[in-house]
Amino acid sequence: MYREAIEQLVQWKNSSNRKPLILRGARQVGKTWLMKEFGKKYYKKTAYIMMDENERVENVFRDAFDIDRIISSLEIEAGFKIIPEETLLIFDEVQEIPRALKSLKYFCELAPQYHIIAAGSLLGIALHEGTSFPVGKVDFIDLYPMTYREYLMAIEGDDLVQLLDKTDYRMISDFKTKYIDHLKYYYYVGGMPEAVADFVEHHDVKRVRTIQNKLLYAYENDFSKHAPEDIVTRIRMLWNSVPTQLAKENKKFIYGLIREGARAREYEIAITWLIDVGLVYKINRVKKPDFLLRAYQDFSAFKLFVLDVGLLGAMSRLSAKTILEGNRLFEEFKGALTEQYVLQQLIVNPENDLFYWSAEGGIAELDFLIQTEDDIVPVEVKAEENLQAKSLRMFVQKYENMNAVRTSMSDYREQDWMTNIPLYNIGNLNLLLSRRLDNPSHFA
């Protein structure tokens, strides 16, 4: 199994101003596997320190932050010598020992020669609540569920993904049916590594759904175990309302769909908690598509997505037959699955800052508005081969000089005002736009 985030870890390893790294992500997205795999491939040894219910390690960080003493103690725990530059030091479930998290400051300032990655399934809550470590003393990388590209590599190997990267759409179109068939399965299986690995081995959608339901149960169990008691019920109600919110044609989050009479102030903490543990993504509306988009956010209007398209299907009780055969129920819910899917392919790129846009009065809406390092890209999502893009055209007419994108099941197509990118290649959005600007004739 290959995770593209490992390339970000390699960049971190080779950085001249490398700091201790915090790997963020929801439970079961593959953080522990990725850290160990990275250590196995790029270091002589990996010192993996699990901090959950580890009293010995807790005692290591109880006294003053003497780096030499800490390293000596961790060597005893690991069972071998920790050599700077040659050993990857992993602190897993680091939020369980807050002083270990705080120690990253001292490793940054006093011992930068040690390569340290810290992670934890509830780390986002610890950071949000102010667990002590100074801003600016750590690097961050976010890990998400597996993308469609990663899923393709797990199922088929590298060839189909490498073909997409070559952007030879004459050849890609020959394999269009294969890409779309795999995409439908990805809508069902999603990107949770355990579900993908089991599907690769057994190709049994019933087993996949059992795994997804087990994960959903674990998440809800976390609500009771780790959230403040007074908001557990609100977290659960809000979490379970997300599929209903996304099933609407207008996917703006409506508090009244949680329960009649619900108000924002009652659920703001619940939303923050779910964001902190990585279970939902919040995409805010922007009023105006100018740099910087964050300056034009409308905080009262937003969309919530769950972390994974496969889990969204499981929460919605969608059967494999519904998705794969495209019967009526899927026809009614396909927009939600497709928009969730597109979000997942775009959010993994740290260059992308995601929002959505709607006109005043609700006469037009764009599914996503992306700010990259040097561009703003409007994106309209179509679940099938629908080539109408009324909202996108209205947007482009109102705001000129935009690299407008529609993504659908149709082939790659250049028009004077818009580019159609197939859904199965939307993960290459940034690459395609840069290549189009560099060499327009390549896509003719």
C-alpha cells in the first residue's frame, strides 16, 4: 500500500530547517502505519514509542526537560541506541502525555539533530485546548483517508495512475470505462486503509461495510469517552445529520435539520470538536472571489462533509447495488457522494484552500472555490456527463480571468472559458492547470 503523504515526509526529512513534526489526522486513517513505513524506508532504525497507558514513558517526561536524560531513557524503552540523523523517533498517541508534547519545543531548540514525529488520534483536541507547546517550534502534516489515486494503486498497481499523470487523454479515454468502474467501487469502499486493504484481498463489499460500521461505532464511542459530557448528545446528533445535510440540493448546513428549533450557538462547540478530531471538514462560503479568499468568508454559511466517502455511504445505509448499478436511490444521492469525493481529492493538497461561492439571493452556487498559491479556481461538480454549467458560466461572466473547471464523467475538454476534468482525474487538478498554462497545445 502506498500513501502519497510519504513524499511530504521525505521533504521534511531533507529540510534544512526541519523541526519536530506533528502528523494530524482522524483515527484509523493510517498515521501509525505511515510513520513506521517511513522509518523503515528512510532510516536505519525506528524507535516507536507508544504513549497510551505507558507509565514508564510518562515518568521519563515528568522531570525537567534534560534532552540527554530523555534520550537515554527512550533508548532503554526502545531497546537500542538512538542515533541522530539515523534513527526516526516516533511518539504515538502523544496527547496522552502532555509533557512529551511540550518537550518538542526543547528538541527543536536544543537538539534539532533528532528526527521526531508525533501523532495521536485525539491530538487535535489537545492542541485546541492549549496543551503546552510553543507555536513555531513544530512542523505539521495532515493525513487523510486514501485518495482515489492511492486506491487505484492498491487495486491495480501503478500503471493506471501513471497514465493519468502523463495527461495523454487520447490514451486515457481508451481506459475510461475501467477508471469509472473503479471510481464507483471507490464511492462504496472509500479511503479508510483497513477497508481498502480488506477489499484488495477479498473483493467482498459486505466485509467492507462491516469494517465501515465498526469504524463508525468507534467514532461514536469516542464521543462518549472523550468529549465533554454536556455536549456528547449534540455531537452525536450533529454527526448523524451530515448525510441529510449533504443530500439536499443546496448543501448549506441548516441547524434546523438537526432538530426543530436548533440554533448555531448550541452546536458551535460540537462542530469544533468534530473538526478537531478530523471527522468533519468545514467549507465556508465566500462572498467575493478576491485574494485572499479568507478575508471574504461568510462564517454564517458553510457546508460540512464527513472524512470519507465510503463512511458517508455507510452512514446513509446505501447498499453496494445502489451505488454500482446506479438505481433510483443513487440517482437521488449521487450529487452528495460526488461532491464528497471531489472534496477528498482536493483537500489532500496542502496548496489548496477550499471554500464555496453562492450569489446573493441563491440564484447560483459553485461547489468549490479553491485558492492555490497564485490562483483562484472555481470548480463545478457534475455527477454524470451533464455538460451544463450554468452557475459556472454565470460566475465566469461576472468575475473574469478565472481558470474555471467543471468536473464530470465526460472526457478532458478545453473550451475558451472552462476546462472539463474527468472525475477520475480531479486529484490531478493542480498539475493539469499548471501544465495547461505551460503548454496549451498538449491538451488539444
